[in-house]
Amino acid sequence: MNIRKSYKITFGLLSAMLLYTNNVTAQNGINSPYSRYGFGIQSDRSTSFNKSMSGVAQGYRDGQIINAQNPASYSAVDSMTALFDFGLTLQNGNYKMGKLQKNARNSSIDYAALHFRAAKNVGVAFGILPYTNIGYSFTTTQENITGNENNVTTSYTFTGDGGLHQVFLGTGWRPIKQLSFGFNASYLYGEYTHTMTNSFSDASFSSLIRGYNANISTYMLDFGLQYIQPLSAKDKITLGFTYGLGHDVDNTAKRYTETFNNTTSSIEAISGDTLRNAFQLPHSYTVGVVFNHGDKWSVGADFQLEKWSKCRLPYQNDQSDEYTSKTGSFNDKMRVAVGGSYSPVGSSLAAVHSGAKLFKRSTYKFGAYYSRLYANPSPNSNLNSKPTEYGLSAGITMPIHNDNLWNRSPKIHIGVQWAHTDIPYMSNNSNQPTKQTLKENYLRLNIGLTVSDRWFYKWKVK
């Protein structure tokens, strides 16, 4: 491969990354009523190497992966290697509450990332990741309004759209052989819109429209650490830890109310409320460990805690109609994940380009997780149970062997995830509120591509 061809590949990948970055902000990979609350449904922010391991990442460091969840891992990148990583997800969701059931399909471009060596023992990465997703639309109908003789029915339509995205730039430094530090500096941005429309079957009744919206733009700082403890010539344990800085978000949240006359097709009245400095991001702590046996197999576990209960977020009290920003209406998020990988002949360059069959040169991955979610649909109720989620994952990473490539082969990552969510809440029926549970089941197909390119290579002419 000549220099010009290498530059063409690099330029093409960078251009594709920019296009993907533009498209990511327009994607919405969810269709869940639960995304009404907080900032929406959180993404796991995994990249292609660990999606099939349920997001286990804290103790993983490899010069041929981009591990954005622990920036200390950036220092492992090879001296002349630049990595490009892209991923997308196809999802089928099933939503069930009592006798009501709905299926929905979504697709989204998940992320794009670049990783390269900046100096000896120093790696740099940047890219874009999803942080939250909001997307839903549903209607409820109530018949026979009290005191009405014409059997007028009323319906409530709820819609929501938006989400947050994280553009990050990070670096990792290895001051000594066994210890690495790193940090990610991120720009978090996005917006959300929630709308509730109360309409009637009789056009002489005016409709009530209630909307909530906000534009979010703030910073995020994450600090990572990794420590390697060799156990033998082939075996080692890597400990990982990441801390995310919690802070105030100086953005406003808005609520507006409109009364719409259906007969004259005009707005009769409009009012609004504005909450300043309405948001906070939580302090977060993630710790993990990975055991490696050479380059053939590994197994690890992560534990994550996000202190959302201490965060101030907009809150609508349906009973008093009070709109305020307060703490205590959300739960602390906790997540436990285990996962691992196995490669029959190993993942080294020699193994990838060996004469072994593809299934032996591939890497097989698995994982499982359990999580208590942060958003509480009924913070004022006496519900003892909290929203929870658990899931399983499995996948394969296959090298694309090409004798004309003088660097590492590109890799395709294919994974399947199954997730189940239980979301208990109290119904809005003021006469006889009852406990209900929304059950969500997701089946996801994750596809990722990791491409290596040679940078800073010194050519010799003889």
C-alpha cells in the first residue's frame, strides 16, 4: 500500500465520521412512554467492542479498541495505529400494560469515534456518543364526561421527542508500566419537547394543550484510572475506576399552556412558566475488574452508581399543578454487569493473518446486567418497587482478512441484546388510583466496524 492510498483511506474515514456525527443528532432509537421522565432513557454509551459484553469496560485496555468509558485505556494504543469506530443499532420493542400491547421498530446510528497516539505512552480519542433518547406517542380515551348528557368523550394525547448527545475529547497517559490515568472532556447538548393535548369529541369544547421543552448545553468531565497486576507470564488482572463530575446545568426549562378553540381554530389563552438553572448532572462512580488469560479469553465485571437522587430536575405535580425544579424526585441509578470474550487462536496480528478458519480467528462475546433506573414515574406515591431493567447479550467480532493490508485487518462486530424493563407507577385516575406496570422487552441487533490505519510511519527509500 502506498502513502497516497493510505491518506485516501484516512481522509475517507474522517469524512464518514463527520457525516455520521451529523446524522447521529437526527436519530431517535426509542419509542417508549418511559422516556417522558427526566432526560429520557439513558444509553449505555458502549462502543462496538463491548456492546456484546453488556457494557463491561472499566478494566479493558487494548491497543486495538476504543474504550470511551474509561479514558485511562487510551494510553494502550499502538505507536503508529489510528482507530476509527462506527456503530448502528436495529431494535424491535414490545410494550405491554395490562391488556394493551404495542410493537415498534427503530434504528439509529449510535456513535462514531477516532483514537490515535499523540506521544509516547499518551493516547487521544474523540467522538460522539448518545446520552439519552426520548421518543413516544400514545393516546388514552375516557368516555361519558361527568355532568354531560351528549356522551362526549375526552382523549389525552402524549407525544415526546429529543435526547442528549455527548461529543468527547479525551486523553490517557501511562506514567509507569502498570498504571494509567485519563480524562474525557465532553460537550453535552440536545433538546426535548413533551406535549399533552386534551381534546373532545364535541368541537364546541375547547382543547387544552400543555407543553414542556428545554435546550441543554453544558460540559461533562470524567476521570479514569487503570492498574494492571500481572499474575503470571500469560495471566493478569486489570482494575479500573471512573469518576464523573456532577454539577449545575445553567439552562432553563419551560412550560406553556394553551386553550384552543376548535370552532374558530384560534388560541383563546396562553400562559407559561420558566425555571432557571433547572437541571443538575449527577456525580457518578464506576469500578470494574477484568481477568485476562493471554489474548485468548477474558472475563470482567463493572458496578456503576449515579447519584440522581441529589440532582435538581424539573418536576410537574399533577395534583397541585405546580411546576418546579427540585431534588428527591429521582432514584440513584445502580448497574451491575458481567461479561467476557473468547478467541480460539487469540487476537494477535499473527493469529488474525494465520491460516486458521474464520470461526477460529473470530472473538466470541457474552454478557449480562441488572440495573435500577433513575427516572421515577410516581415519586409522590407509596410504591416500594423502583423501575428496573435486566438483559443478556452475545456477539462475535470477525476480522476482515486482506493480504494487501500491511496494517491490522478491519473488524466487524455483530451482537444481539435482549433487555426487559419493569416500570411501576400509579395511574392518573384521581377517583381510584391503581398501581400499574409497564413492561418493555427489547431485541437489538448491534453492528459495528473498527478500522485501523497507519499514521506517523517513517518510510525509507533505498
